[in-house]
Amino acid sequence: MGFFVYYASLDNPELEKIEIEFPFPVKLPKGFDQTLSALINMVCEKYQEDHPGRRMWPAGHGAKPLWREPEEPEFDNNIFHISIAEREASPKERL
């Protein structure tokens, strides 16, 4: 089994997505979603450090929503999805 690095260095890339594809269906161990959310929160905290007037956080996780306007979304239960939200910091948060 090989491991491929697509960036010359992961020290400073600017990413919009992180994708993981398993070659076969897997079961997530107990507590995996909380651990993954904590890791993603580290990225959000770094974003806030780099952008002091902005806030970013993991806003939800679960099956990936498949939006087909104007209907309600269907969900792909084969994909674990984390949504990230971002907004301007409130005056209280800027103190």
C-alpha cells in the first residue's frame, strides 16, 4: 500500500477541502467524529488567529447532504461530512 503526497510541502498550503477515500467501506471507531471535529477546530482556530476580525467553526457533521433545488436535500450515508461556518466577529468577540 502506498502513500502519495500531492504537495511538495504541507507546511503552508492554503486548502479549501480535505478528502479521504477508503478503498473499502469502513466503520468509524467510537469517538472518531469528536476527535476529527477537534482536529478541524484546530484549523478553524488557526484561521481566526490569521484573520482576527473573523470567526470559523465546525458547524455540523454527519451524512453528506446532496442538494437538488428546490427540494429538501437527500443524504449520502456513505460519506461522513463536516460543514464549516465562517462569519465576521461580533464587537464583543473583538475585545
